[in-house]
Amino acid sequence: MWTTGAILIKGKVYKYQVKHYVEGSQFGIENGKISKLFVTREGEIVLTYERGWDIRPVDEDSELCLAVLMKKYN
């Protein structure tokens, strides 16, 4: 299932698209349910995952965004 949405962190909008499943997988983040993830912050790509990391979180705010998405979908 694909889900899109937005998260507000410290006044900045993080828009995301996440592909997640009912059960975890070896291809998911930490063997979890998220198999694909795309996140932008103010038009800049800050996170991408497609069966492996393409762009990892590089700052505290993008790490917080990932933590929120992991809690909700993984």
C-alpha cells in the first residue's frame, strides 16, 4: 500500500510517500514493513529508501522524520 502525507518538524514541512506492507520483509527498513520511502523537505530530497538506503538521514530533523514514519508504518 502506498501512503502519502506530510509532517511538520520545527516549522518545516516534510512531504513523504511510503510503500508499506502488513508484514515485515527482508527488504524493509530494519526488516520491517516499509519497503520504499521518499521524503522531501521544502522541495529538497532528504530521504530515499528502495529495498536499501539511497539517501540516509543526514541531520537531526530528518532523523526525527524517519523515526515518526518508522513508528507509524514499520
